Amino acid sequence: MVNIFHIYDRVIRWVMKAAGVRPVQVQIEPGTTLNFWVPAGDQNKNHPNHPPLLLLHGFAANAIMTWQCQVLNLAKNYAVYVPDFIFFGESVTDRPERTPEFQAECVAEGLRKLGVERRCVLVGFSYGAIVGFRMAEMYPELVEAMVVTAAPTVLTESISREALETIGFRSWSEYLVPETVKGVKSMLEIASFKFPRVPRWIFKHYLEAMVIHKRERAELLQALVAADDVTISQFPQKLHIIWGRNDNLFDVQIAHSMKEQFGGKARLDCIEKAGHIVPIEHPFIYNQCLQEFLQSLMEDKSQN
């Protein structure tokens, strides 16, 4: 049987190109290549009120699988850039680094090589949000504002331990790099508010097509957790937090604490009946929250 995810990948590539984005391979350095989805032409690249949008994906899927609904909604009016992280999609490296900082470095260099000269609005989901915080910290001249979903500023040992105890796994690689069909089913059901009933072969196809570079991804997850005494930066950017009210991995209280940490620079939207994968579960509500934040940024610019 032909793998349904391979078929869907071909379909979504055609749909994305019709929507105005195309894939390009960017060599960060010899041995390190990042796949980006970028605007197909010059449209929207220099619109004075529309900063480039950078969408950073989570761990369970590649860039375009994660953000397809958002790209279709935003590509008409914004210059959308959607990279596959190293060891996702067609992005690879022969370097040994596995940290979120290394991912952030590769994305920032990729944007530079693509000619992105204006500050961008960064939209990060889960793993992508943690990488996004590192980008905002390392390259404040690149990141104008942030929208983050379903991840703390830093995944500390205590937050990690509490989350893993809640979902009943010993490590993040055991949960996010499943070895069996049962493991895929558990991963998706835990991440959802209410995962639909689907045939077993769907999970099998997911395992075969989407769970790749297993050793390297396990190393990425090992490098993700930081010590409890890590210094958390004070970010100058505005922050919009979008969270699923029923997130089983990271409790919504983390979102409230993050809002307090950022003070008046932050706003929070909690989406009801939504789990960890809220951009996928409720794309229309998520897109509305995202659009409202982008509109508020434009209004602030017009007043200044």
C-alpha cells in the first residue's frame, strides 16, 4: 500500500505553491542545509505594514504539515517563511550540535541568505517556540515580536519532569520518537483534546513516513532540557501567548506565569477544548487570534 503521508505530501506541496509559497534548499554552510518554504515571488516582501512572518514548527511533524492552515490563511497578505528544523523534512547537518541555539543559528543564517532584511514576527509552536525564544534572545535585531504556543520560555528539568510524570513517560524521546504504532497513537491522543478515531494503518503510515532520523531527534530532545538554575532572559519583544485550555503536556498555568513574567508586553488567549496541538485542532480560532495580534502591531506602528 502506498503511504498516505507520501501522497499527502505531494498534494500539500501543490496546494502551497498555488497559495504562493515554494520550497528552497538553503546551504547554511558546507554539510548543513535547511529547507525553507518562502514567498514564490516578490509579493508582500516589502509591504510597509507587513513584517515577514517566520513560522517555527513543533516536534511531531515537519514545517508544512504543522503550519499548512496558517500558511493558506496568511500567504496572501504576508511574506511567510517556514523552515524545516535540522533533521526534519529535508534539513540535515553533519555537525554534532543539537541544541535549540544551534537550530536558531541555522534559521537566522537561512533568513539572511534568503535576503530577509526586515525584522520579522516569529510564530513558534511547542519545540519551535523554545527555539523561537532562543532566536529572540540571540538576534533581537531580527525578531520584532513573538507569538508562542504550548511551550515554556525554557524547558527546565523541573518542568520537564512534571510534564513527563503527567503523561506517563520516562523521557521525551520515548514519547516523541515512537518505535511502534501504539506509540504513535499514544503520542497523538495525549497531544489532542479529543483525537478522532482513525484506522490503525494511519498510525502505521505516520510511523513509516514521519518518524525519521530517530537517533538524531532523540539527541535534539536530550539537548532541549536545561538546568533549573538557568538564567531566563528579559525579552524586549512583545509577546502573544496562545494556549490550549486542555494542554496535557504543559499546563495552562505555565502560560499565565509567562504572561506575568513579560508584564504589559504580553497578552494571552486560551482556546477552549484544545490540547497541545491547538494550531492543528482549532486552526480557524488560532488564525483569528494570530491575525488580531498582527493587526495590533500594525496599529501600533501607525500611531508611532
